[in-house]
Amino acid sequence: MHPAPVHPVPDDEHAQIAASTFRMLADPTRVKLLWALLQEESSVNALAEAVGASPAAVSQHLAKLRLAGFVESRREGTYAYYRASDAHVRRLLQETLSHAEHVTGVAE
């Protein structure tokens, strides 16, 4: 990783990729799922319990996150286990969640 973007103003391609990333993270359930998966690999049922959503809803969100390249899955028997696959997303979520804690007064 480099400390700052290379270009002073992003070109169209990079601006589009950044906007697509923000759209993918614009759903609170996906934010929770990604944060949980950045901590450890997990199954759909465990993720559903952790984020307070139905397994069906979690599966749909995971499919979107997988297509976007944010998560990967592996099969073990009849179970699928998911993990976060992008270190950039970790840093982005850390900053954003830290900002949210400052806004709400949880962190100072």
C-alpha cells in the first residue's frame, strides 16, 4: 500500500471504483458482516446470529460482497465458510467506524 493516491485528482476509472466501493459499503448489514469477517472466518448461520439478520439475508449480502471481491468462501462438507479478502477494506472500515464512534461520543 502507498500512503496516498498517486494522482492529485482521480481519473474516471479510479473515481468509479471508489464510488462502487462506497455503494457496496452503504448497507449497515454489509458493514457488520465485513467487520465480523475481518475478525475471523465464519459460516452463514454464525454471521446471521452475530449481525441480527436472517441466514437468507446474510447469504444474499455475502453473494454481493463475493462478487465485489470483498469476501472469499471455502467449502467444508456441506458448509461454506467466509472470510474477508481485501486489506484495503479493513483500513477503510476501521477509519469509518472510528469516525462513527467519535460522532456518537463513544470515543473522544
